[in-house]
Amino acid sequence: MVNRLILGDNLEILKTVERETVDLIYLDPPFFSNRNYEVIWGDAGEVRSFQDRWAGGMEHYIAWLKERVEQMHRILKPTGSIFLHCDWHADAYIRVEILDKIFGMNNFLNEITWKRTTTHNETKQGAKHFGRIQDKVFFYAKNIKEFVFYPQFEKYKSDYIAQSYHKIDADGRRFKTTDLSAAKPGGDTLYEWKGALPPKGRYWAYSKKNMEEFEAQNLIYYSETGKPYLKQYLDKMPGNSVDDFGENCVFRNKAERIGYPTQKPEALLERIIKCASSEGDTVLDPFVGGGTTVAVADKLNRKWIGIDQSVQAIKVTELRLDKQRDLFSAPFTVQLHKYDYDTLRYKNAFEFEAWIVQQFGGVSNTKQHGDFGLDGKMPDNTPIQVKRSDTVGRNVIDNFFAAVQRSDKKLFNKNVTGKKPVGYIIAFSFGKGAVEEVARLKNKENIIIELVKVEDIVPIAKKPTVRVEINELSRDAKGVREIAFVAVGTSEAGIEFYSWDFEYHAEQGFKAGVMLDREDRQTAKFKAGLHVIAVKVVDNDGLESMEVIHLKVNGRVERQG
């Protein structure tokens, strides 16, 4: 299952991914640095990961990263490739001790230099070295004979067009000319063309048949002396080939930045994803960070998986994906350590059935019809039924008992004989009648039906609550009001951050204008009229709640509803 954001240790999660199922991996792991600024989000998951990496210096860091890259190599398809982003602290060690050893030196493709748009001004601060303003991106194939690569091109610059494509046809098309003669022969290349031979000591670059075809297509330009040249039209040229991650791999505007210090530009990931994958391919980022990889993969119609130890990384990435979603966006799931009861209990029934069956270790039923009311099966084909409800009653047991016999009588008898469950029923809770009937079947008829609560499969927690206090700060001559908002969240797990949408529309969903607010307060200005503001609170388990405020600004500020 793809299009997933997963909270957890990427090593353990990568071990669960089926081998050779991923087309492209981009990873930007935490750099090997002795500075605490490496801890960016500051939540428990990231701090724990930081401490794990720093238990034993460079050797420990390389060992920590190496076992993760080994799993990445395992899950890559033979046609796949990996891009590993790092800086000067450990780049040599990473290439020699990890990538060369796992992928093989013969599968090395490029060492790409990416120049950051901002620097630490080390030289100005007295450092006795040039500014360290570049990162490395190592590009390796899984198999040099099978990997896919799609060359990328950029548009020509205007000054180059003006200089090289300065000739214009009668129909207004720009073109440049190339010599139609060659220094060496290549078949039928010595003949008269328009009564003339090629220049002395040279040959025509093409056969006479090809020259005739060029002429018929109006692709030959004749100089004042009558010398023929081949036309190359600007609108038929792909542009300059992309050979590095230089000046165009930068942030396009301020709106692209989300406040994550080591965030990479979308243009950088676009270049990587386009050159090494096709639409429908699966892209993996095991250190999702600010979410740029999965956000770009989603825009480019790739499937994707994003993993991170940080609750904030996962939730901010989710907000980022929500903000760019439209009617054509593919669905995605967020896998946390704990799940909110209300979210699970009232989500789409079919989605919940498929998801909980998978969490239980089974395979969901995709038919939805002619399935005897069964929603999935275990690896040994034992049936599973899901009830997205509480206090499931006796009638469910009776109907399920009949269904498992009709669906596969042979398997039913085999399980009874082997004293194994004939089926599993998953629900939020079971009533007394259901529990008693299951006990009777086991004691009187040796038939085992397993009742499984959702909370026995996935941990369930209580989601946070939030309320918002508002206070008018000022009013200008045009009646524009500046208003302060203070969010007050409560959670047994503790509050991580808040996110705000000051132009909330229920039909469009929450689109964060302020994505990461750790201070619980914001100010905004409003003209006269009705305004809808929404705030989300996220707790340390990654669970969330939203408060919607309807504000009327006229002679005074009024909170409605």
C-alpha cells in the first residue's frame, strides 16, 4: 500500500516493505554535525533519533546510516536508483563505506553538487576557510544495466536565442543553421547537389536521399554564395540538457517555505523525480522532514511513502499535502503510534474495513459484493468480518457463523478439526449476547470464533481539545481591525503545535496559512464582513482537533455560533 505517511523508526518500517517494490529513493538524512542545531523539530521522536546517532562518533553514525541504506537497496527495483543528500562532514565516508559497499562502485552514476541559497557567513565571522555553501547528492543505480533515466532539458536563455537563432523564416519561425558538410565520408556522401560538390577535402554529411527529404521539408537554407545549410528550428529543440543541480534548483518564492530550516526546494526534487521515475512509480523518502519529496511526488502523479520519527514532521507534511490537494489528488493515509477513536469510528466504512484488516495482518476484500458479508481473510484464508460499531450483538455472530460455512466449507471443517478459529470479527466493542454465544459455540460445539477489539490491533487514544480566545487590538481609519487569537489546547499526551487557516472554507477543507505555530497565538487584520477562521491543535501522539470561528466585523467584532 502506497501514499502513506508513517510515524516511526525508518529502519523497522523499511524491514516491513516488500523487496524490489520501490522505483526511486531520495534521502536527506540528518547530517553528521557536532552542533545541536541538527535537532530541528525538537519533539521526543527526533531527539531520541539524534541521541541514537551520537552514541559513538563517526563510526557509529556510519553504522546507523548503513543498516538503513541496506534495507533501501533491498526494496529498490532493479530499474530503480537512489539519491543520497549529505554535506562535507561525512560525504567521503558515506560514499566509500556505505554506497560503494552496498550498491557497488560500478553502479555509481554521479556526484552532484547542489549550492544552497543561504549560507552561515562563516568567513565573515572569522573562519579561516572558504564558505561551506554546497551539499553533495550521490546518485547510484540498483543495477547499471537496468536502471531508468530520463534526460531533462531547460529552455534556452533569451540572449542565447538572440545570438544563435537569429534567422527567421517567412512564417515567423526562428532557426539556426548547421554545416551540411563533413570531414569524413559515411556512405553515399560524395555527389553533386544543386550542381556543386562539397567543399574541397570534405563530404556531404548526409546521403543524397536525405538531402532530398530535407529539401522537400524546407529544411535547407542557402547562403548568398549558394552554400546549403541545415535549418534547426527553435520550436523543435528541447533546450539545454540539464547536467547539474545549479541555479534553477532554488526556492521559487517565499510562499514555498514552511519554516523548516533544512527544507529543500521543490525544484530540486522535481529534477530528481522526473529524471529517475515515471508517473505511477513509487517514490520513497525515509527521512521526510519538511515533506518536500512527497509533496512533489504527489504533484507529479507518483505514488509515495514518507517516513519520519518526528510527530511534527509527519503532521506538517500532512498539512502541506492537504494544502495542495484538489479533486484529482490521490488519497493518502497517515500511520501514527496511536489513533483517535472518533476518527476511526466515523470514517468511511469501506476505507476503515480495508485499513483495519491490513493492520490485523489480513488482506481486504475488494469485491464488496458476493462476498457473504465478509471483509477480508487471513494469510491462511480464514475469513474476517469488520463491524465499524460498538456493542456488537448476538445476531452478528449468527450471521457470521452461517457466512463462514457457505464461503468455504472445506476450510471451515479443517479449522474446526484443528481447533483453530473459523473466523475473526473485528469491532470496537462486543455486547454480552455476542460474547456468550461465542463462548457457547466453543464449549458446546468446538467452534472457535475470535472476537477482536480495534484497540487490540491499534492503540487508541483520546484526541486533544482546543478553544480559541479572541481580543481586538486596534482599528484603523478604514475600519480594518487587528485581532489577536490565542489557542488553548489540552491533551493527556501534551501539545505539539497549532496550525491556522484564516480563510477557511468547509468544502475545501483546512488549508494552513500558518502551518507551524508553537506559541499558540496569532494576529491578523480583517475588513468589515463575515470571516471564518479555523485552528488545528496537534498533540504529541499526532492526534488533532479543529476549532472553527465565525467572526463578524462591522461596527464591532462579534463571534458567532
